[in-house]
Amino acid sequence: MEEEVSSGISFSPLVWVSKFQTMAREAYKSKPISHWVLLLLSSLGMLVAFPASSLLSRVYYANGGTSKWIISWVAVAGWPIPALILFPTYLFFNASPSPLNLYLFLSYVFLGFLSAADNLMYAYAYAYLPASTASLLASSSLVFSALFGFLIVKNKLNASMINAIVIITAAMAIIALDSDSDRYASVSNSQYIWGFVWDILASALHGLIFALSELIFVKFLGRRSFHVVLEQQVMVSFLAFVFTTIGVIVNKDFQGMVSEAKTFKGGESAYNQVLIWGTITFQLGVLGGTAVLYLASTVMAGVLNAVRVPLTSIAAVILLHDPMSGFKILSLVITFWGFASYIYGTAPGTKLS
């Protein structure tokens, strides 16, 4: 009887919270304060800049924008931002550029191509789906981050994390069953379905990019200093910019920007502001995500990437008046449950029987 009581207490929430606090204190003491400041800023980049970028993508389509390639191009046009942060590290912090061998360059090219494809898929999703729905579906990136992290980087995958994968998958199914409640009148049923499919595929690709980025840090770059994060971001973003620019030119969307700006609700000024701020916020969000990979791991990057989902959904309902049905609320609650299960499974010392 005493063993049973002891066992029940050991898994109580209070005991787990106490263990988590102890773990957090030990982790804090093990790193310099600069590490935690950079991690905080990087996390804010993911939790603030990414939702803002998602909302601006939806604002673009809601006010007369139509091009998927332009939104994809906006996502990578801000590649000079991390470059402006990188170059001073060489001048003032005695950092030296990482050797660029053939394998590392080809890895950057591959990641750049995947990033360009990922942005295009998300552009199609936001063209046909409400921002709240698109962001909820994007939470499946946590599932793919866990799976690809396990297969590629050999991260651990325990029962609690598998439970989270099942729960979040169920939440996505609930959204699929409630498709009629939030579909825009201007969007056909087939377009809504394709938006759903593109969002899931983009989330899968996003998870793959996270895992491959960590693999590059481990295999080619090593976890030496923060400037290697900036180097990777500059190279990947620049190459994604090149691939996307080719797509925009072939599709002749640059020529269409002039007429699109004239018919945009709010005029040319509003059109330019949406694109400029979309460029800035997306790049800051990606930079924050890459930095979290370096400062922590794929696990934390995946968790923060998923936590931003409800933030985006709530902001979309408040600012863009997105419909929020009972099924969508249920999906949001279940997604939170999945997040909690995943975080519990990644906590050191967690044992499930």
C-alpha cells in the first residue's frame, strides 16, 4: 500500500513542477547570462515576429492581393537583415567565417530550395484559409519536427511524445471535419481542401528543415559560437531568395505588382507597408528559430514554433475577425494538450511506464 501511495505521489503535478523548477535552476546556473539573453530574444522573435508575418500574409490576400509567388518572395527578401547582424561580429568580436567546403555549400543550396518550396506552400495555404485555421494546421510541424528529429538527428522519442503526436493529429482531423464553418465565400470547396493539404505539406517540410538545420550544426559547423547561426541563416535565406526570384520572374509577377498595388484596399501605401513589414517580421522569426536551434535544440524550437500557433489564432480572431467555431476551439484545446504532453516528454528525468 505504501509503495502504491509513493508511486502516486511521484507522478503528481506538484512533484513534477518541483523537479522542473530544480532542473530550470540548474540549467540557468550552467550557462552565462548572455546565453539566456540571446535565447530570450530568439524566442521572442519566434513568438512575436512569426505570428505578425502570418497575419500580414492573410491581410495581403484579404485586401486584394492574389500572387502566391510575391508572398513567397517577401518571406525571403529580407535576407540582408541577418547579414547586417553577421558582419559586425567579424569586425568587433574577433569571429572568423566558417570554412565553406563543397558539402556545406550543397547543404545550404538544398536547404535554400526547401525553404523556397516551404514558403510557396504556406502562401497557397494562407490564400485559401483563415489565418486562425492555417496557424492551427501549422501546429502539425511539431509532429514532423519530432519525427524527423528522431530519424535524422537521433533525438529521443518517448511514449509521452508519441502521445502528443497522436493528439495533435486528432486536432487536425477535427479542423478537417469543420471545414464549412470558416470557409470564405470567395473560396471554393476544392480551393479550401487544397489550402488544407498545402498547409500540412508545408508543416512537414518545415519540420524537415528544422531537423536538417540541426544536423548541419552538428556535422559541419559544430556549436562553436552564435555567428555560425547567422552564417547559416544568411546563406539559406539568400539561396531561397534566388530560387524564389526565379519563380517570380518566370511567372511575371513583378510586372503585376504595379496594377495590384493600385487596386489594393487602402491604396499603394498600404500595399507597400504590408509587403515591407511582412519581409521584416518573417526574417526576424526565422532568425529567431535558427538561433533557438543553436542555443537549445530541435525540441525547444519545435515547442516554440507550436506555441506560436494559438497566439496567431487568437490574434487573427481579434484583429482579422476570423470565425471561431466550437470545433476550432476544441481543436485549439486539444492542441494545447498535445503541446503539454510533448513538453512533459522532453523534460529530463521523465520516465513513463
